[in-house]
Amino acid sequence: MDIRTVNTQPFPDQKPGTSGLRKKVPAFQQPHYLENFVQSIFDSIAAPQNATLALGGDGRYYNREAIQIILKMAAANGFGKVLVGQGGILSTPAASCVIRKYQTYGGIILSASHNPGGPDGDFGIKYNSSNGGPATETVTETIFAKSKTISTYRILDAADVALDATGNFTLGDMQVEVIDPVSDYAELMESLFDFAAIRSLLAGGFRIKFDAMHAVNGPYAKEILERRLGAATGSVINAVPLEDFGGGHPDPNLTYAHELVEICYGENAPDFGAASDGDGDRNMILGKRFFVTPSDSLALLAANATLAPGYKQGLAGIARSMPTSAAADRVAQALNIPCYETPTGWKFFGNLLDAGKVTLCGEESFGTGSSHVREKDGLWAVLFWLNIVAARKQSVESIVSEHWAKYGRNFYSRYDYEGLPTEAAQGVMQHLKDNFAKLDGAQFGKYSVKFCDDFSYTDPVDGSVSKGQGVRIIFTDGSRIIFRLSGTGTEGATLRVYLEAYEADVSRHHLDAQVALAELIGIALQISELKSRTGREQPTVIT
Ligand code: G16
């Protein structure tokens, strides 16, 4: 075996964010940049000799090159086998599924999720542990610490592995098994949902559109929705994954998935629309001219979970990230099960899922998932919805309206201010924190502040504490304004403002969220001094 030990210098900026290390492609293309981070992962996880690793990515630009580098480094670092998706492809939930099904030691996932791709776009890498979920903060901090002192990495000198067909290869002493990226995942979905009921729903004329946004889920959606469930050919649009996502921004929300939104709000709209993101873990759900917020989607899935065969025993509990609306809390209360509030980041759900404390998890950032894997799962959410619609034989809109009538409506919206100068964004956050004492108990129109704080979380399973997770301003009626800096951007800072108002009165449930939240939005802008501090009149994206 021809293993080379290469001298290198640390890069100071390899701190993993909300979900792994994300940077512009040219940053990853710098000599040694990817290698340093991969070696830091290997040096942190203490895998035994001959361990098995799962490997795959969302197919974005630089995926292929990175896969070859990681394979050669895995071979040089004593791994016995790597399961790699054909073409270097695995959606994030499929990678989690593979790690769990084949009980690998862990996995490396290459993705910058919903961020655009291409030569000037974003790239990303993260490590997932043997439970199939993103490494905990303890592990990511160790990786970062190693990256700051690294002086050498190990790599095998060998030819590239042929990844375009399934098969078995050797790389030095290591086995490489190129696997079908779709089949294990599709099988898992069939075990959770009533495919026969969904098939007859679709055969009965229920029309769907799924926008894969030229990202990784195209082949998964084609196989599951069109081939296995019989949706009309062409129900999946933008189904061919492209290295630059066709120049688009593969983020399934009302702004970036506009092609789907136009179809679902247009003449002859389908009954159901959905989209997923770059790596297939986010989802957006639409009915006919109707948008389901991710927070409502989590609550709806929880309230109707027993309609799906995989959840017919009921739920152990629900978890949501702190900025996610409290709609799910109301369902948990009615079901008499616990509801946990965690910091933003799927990694915080891992311990709760592993300990059997929760079955469903969700985030306002278009993420929902369950104990079936340890990642959020876009297509899973779509199938769950289709299962519920098939069982209830109602439109998406009437299912949601009935839900609001029963539980009340948590009006919700998020304002994103992207690409801000970091100092200005941090200035807004600091200003809010400096004013906690003044804000406490203050009255703004009909809203009075119950308390404000910087959210801190103590993991109920391992006791670890995560501080500084976002500023919360909570009003006496349960309404909330949250301010948080994103941990996934690659340019400047993104400030997120999350707004939530509870409304019990059914006669007001049809209101547009922006109308219902107008007063809170005004309060948020006033107390944060956001416009004057950032110079921004309008948010970049409203979801
Ligand atoms: C990641 C995390 C999510 C998080 C989202 C937004 O999603 O896995 O848990 O909610 O980022 O994070 P932020 O507000 O810090 O930008 P993804 O889909 O990008 O992997």
C-alpha cells in the first residue's frame, strides 16, 4: 500500500456551523483544505481498525472530487470498508438510513443543503455518528480543535474508484462497495406508510406535483412517487440532479420554489404540491392554493400520526427547535405526551430520539422527521402527508383548517436578512441583550413582555449545556419574537427574526399571516433597531 503522509498547515476557519462545515467551493479547492478537515474528523472519532464508513453527497459541484479524496484518506486511515452511493450520491436521510441499516461506525455526508451550488456556489461536509445523526457538539468541537493544530494527513496514492455502477472494489486494503442510493431508503418508506392507500388515492385522480429542484431527491421521488406509487409521469419536476441545481437555489420555500408555487396557485392546480432541498432533508407542503407552514406541518403530523402504519402505536413525545412555533406543543398536551424545546440544529434531537423520549421532531426551517432515521427527511414528510390525506379523504386545506379550529392557530412567519455585515448583525443581537432589563414587563400596544432571555438548553439525556442559542421575547399571551444569527450561511451574517402569535378565534383563522403578525413585526423592528443598524429596509426572504 502506498500511503503518503502529507505535511500541512492548519486553517483557522474550520469551525462546523449548525450542520457541518460549509464554505464556498473555491475555499474547499484550496490545497489541503478538505484533507485537513477529513483528517481532523478521523482523528476525532477514534474509529477502530477496519471500521466501516458510509459516504455520499448531494451531487453538487466538487462532490465527485471530494468523494475520491475521502475514499483514499479512509483507506490510509485504517478503515476496512466504505459504503458509497452510486455516483457519489446519497441524500442526507438516505445516508442516515444506510448508517443505521448496515450499522456502520459513522458516515461522511457532503452537502451544503439548501445553499446554491456550482463553481462559485457552496460546498459542505459533515460527520454523522453510528446512530445515523449529525455528530454532537462535543464531537464537532473536537474536530474543530484538531483542525487548529493539524500538521499532517494520510492519503493513499491510488487511481480513482469507478463510482458510476454498483459493485465491489478494493482500494489498498480497504473494500469499497458502491451501493444503489435509493433502494434501502425506498424500502424503509414502504415499511412506514400505507403505500396501497396512497396508490389508490393517486389512481382515483388525486394529482400531485413534487419539485426536486434539480437536487438529490429527483431519483428518490421518481422511484417512490411515480414508479412505486403510480403518480402520473411528470408528477416529479426538475427531477434530474445537476451539479449547480440548474442555477437555482434549492431551498423549498415560497420564494425559491417559485416554479412549484406558481403551479400550485395557478389555473388547474394539482391537489397537492411539495418540494425538497439540495440534500433532500427539507420539505415544503402545499395544498391547492394553500401553504402549510413547517411548524403547522409538524403539529398536523403529530395529531394524525396513528393513521400511518409505522406510527400506529402512537408517539413517545415530540421535539421542536426553539424558534419553531408552539403549535406542536398544543398537540402534545392533548395527547398527554412530552414536548421538548431544543436549540436550532437537528443534532440536538439525536439524544432524545436515541433515548426513546420522542418520536417526531420538527423545525420551522422546513424540516420534519422521526425516529426512523436521525436526520430530517423531506420525502418522508411528503409520504406522511399523502398517507394522511389518503386516510382522511379530505383536502390539505380542510385538514389544516379543522386542526386550527380544534387547537387554535399559531400564526407564524420568519424574516431573513441575508448577507449582512457581521458586525452590524452582531450589533443588533448585542443591543437586544443589553436591553433585556428594559424590555422585561414592557407594554407594546396589546402585547406585554412576560420575559426575555438568551436561550440556553440543557440536554435532558447527557446534561450538556448549549448557551447563546437565540434571543427570545415572550409575551404574556404566548406570542413570541425570536432573534437569531444563522449558523449555515457562507457570506457575511444572516439575521433571522421569527414571529409567532396565537389566535384561538376561528373567525380570524383565515387571515393572512402577514396581516395577523403586522403589530408584532413592528415591535420587532422597533426594539431591535434593525433598520438603522443594518441599513436594510426589507428582509431578503420571508417564509
Ligand atoms: C440546518 C440544520 C437545521 C437548521 C437549519 C437552519 O439545516 O440541520 O437544524 O434548522 O440548518 O439553521 P440556521 O438557522 O442556523 O441557518 P440544513 O437543511 O441546512 O442542513
